[in-house]
Amino acid sequence: MPSAVECRSDYAYAQRPVALTWEGRRLEVAGVQAEWRTPAGKHFRVRVAEGRVFELTYVEPLDEWQIQPLGDESRTTAEGS
């Protein structure tokens, strides 16, 4: 089953992710930390409101999203203090 990502698409699809569904929960994107493009498609590193960080990849040839959890930004910040 393809991953669910909601995105803002003013002039092109997958312009800016605004929410994702992970483990059955809708998580709003609080910020985009990075974005880049590869031959496979568009990539975004995002932080959701609860502090978790995900890499979202829109695979253009397949017209689908992939979601990869990267960790918890709040935990990383707390450990670094």
C-alpha cells in the first residue's frame, strides 16, 4: 500500500509536504528541514509537530510516496545538552 503524504502543489505536484500518515496517525509537518532532487524524484526531510523527523520521497516514475523515519529531534536535542 502506498504511503500517504498530503502536499501543497501550487504550480507543480509535490511542491511542499504538509502532513503524512504514519502508523495510522495523521501527523502535520511543522517544518521542512531540507529538500533535494535525485533521478528517482523529490526528497524532503521534515519535522512533524511532535518532534519526529522523517524523510519523504516522491518517486515520480511510480507516482508514489515513500516514508522513512529518521528519529526524534527533541530526543537528539536533549541528549546533546
